[in-house]
Amino acid sequence: MEPWEWSEDVWRAKVDKVRAGRSLKPARWKDGARCAVALSFDSDHETNELRDGGQSIGRLSQGQYGNRVGVPRIRDVLARNGVKASFFVPAVCALLYPDEQRGLVAEGHEVALHGWIHELNTKVPADKERELHLRAADTLEKITGVRPVGMRTPSWDFSDVTLQIERELGLLYDSSLMADDDPYEIVEEGQPTGIVELPVEWIRDDAVYFNMNRFQALRPYTPPTDVLDIFKREFDRAYAEGGLFLLTMHPHVSGYRSRIFILEELIAHIKAHDDVWFATHADIAAYVKDAAG
């Protein structure tokens, strides 16, 4: 049936499958902070091309740049500023670069789930999606020694069974959905799940401004200075509202010489404000869940 032919029961069921529930935005953040800042980096590396068939040596080399240059530059910026962040890592990337993941954990950063090979969940059969996510969780734990407590689905692609799998994994939080600016509890078919959503948004993602594909009409169109301005404005309003500022960046996208200043200057801008709490996604999710009771 076409959507205009659906009964009310059908379209309501689709809307109610996965929904934003109660707000988990606290009255104040940890230690009385006014605003929480969650910096995240999706270490996709070669898996963007591997997922699509792995035919382009050039795109695979661009992915390697993420490990070889992008992540070290980002780690340096974070270390110089004393900031902890979350890295969402496809299991295949963790297998390619286990020392990268161990180093991140040793420095106090979080390594969290980002699929097996950056697959699109809605393109994978339900039983296979489950197997891939469970295998990914086991792989990250084996490599880092820490069981992941959060997931960001690859390309933020959330299937009908993704939430069920997250519940089976016992995850604390998800960071793939976009129903709010601030944390909320995910509701499934009208029932609270206990899972915290730390919402993402394409506005706060570097890839949409900088991605390039020479075989498609995909070209960078926004100057890095303008991207920095957008990110600053997003933070400024989060600070004014006493909310969460969550940013998504990619080592193979923003790790370049002409772009890394975005992260450096953004952190400096944030630090110029009083009462800001920089934290990993896991720490923020745990805090808001505990504060909400």
C-alpha cells in the first residue's frame, strides 16, 4: 500500500516504534557546570570504502589518512587542552589499528560502537545486524579491555531492530537520533527503555560540509572558517540554554592542516566560558541517567 492509503494504526505504529521520551536535561551539570560538551570522532578510516565494495584504492588511502595523520593530530589537540572525548569505531577499524584504540583508552578517551564495517543497518537482514553488532562489541572489548556502553550507528542509520539489539547489549546510551538538542530517554512503542539518547545533528557534523566524491556531484562548498562559525553558534546557544553541545567530527575529514584549527579554535572558544564540563559520551549519559532517577 502507498503511504496515503495507510490506516491510522499503520502510520501511528511507524511513528511510535522509536520515540523521544522524557527529557534527561539536568538542572545543572556535574560540579555545577552550566553546559556539557561532548566531542566525538567517528574513526571510519577505510570502512567507508570497504562497505561500498572496496574497489577504490584512492578512497582506501584517504581512510588510512584518518589513522596515520588525522587521529594523531586530534589526540594532540585534546591532550594539549586536557579534554576527554569519545571515538566511535567500526570493529574492522579496531582490527586494522588495535594500538590506536588502546592508546585512546589509555589516555582516558572512550571507544564506542560504530558497527562492524560501517554497514547500513537498514540494508542488513535483522538477524545479521544483530550478529554484527554483538561481534563488534566483543571485538572492541577484546582489543581495548573495556566493554563499550554506547553506540552510534554507521551513517546514523537506525533500523527497526537496532534498538532491540542495543537493549540486548545492555547499552547505557545511543547517539544516532535527532529528536532534541539535549539528552532524552528513548521510548519503544510507548514504553521507556532506560537507554539515554545523546542526540546528533548533521549541522554539528563536519562531513556534510567537507565530503568529496569525484564521481558524484559531491563537492566541499563551505569554507572551514564558516564551519567553525556554525559550531561556535551551536555551542553558544547550548551554553545560553544550559544544555548539551555534542559535536561529531571525522579524523579523515577534519584532520587536515587547513581544518584542524576548527577543533583547536572551537575548544579555545568553549574554554573562554565559565562552568563548562567537557566529558565523554559515556560519562554524560551516566550523569543524566543518575540525575533523573
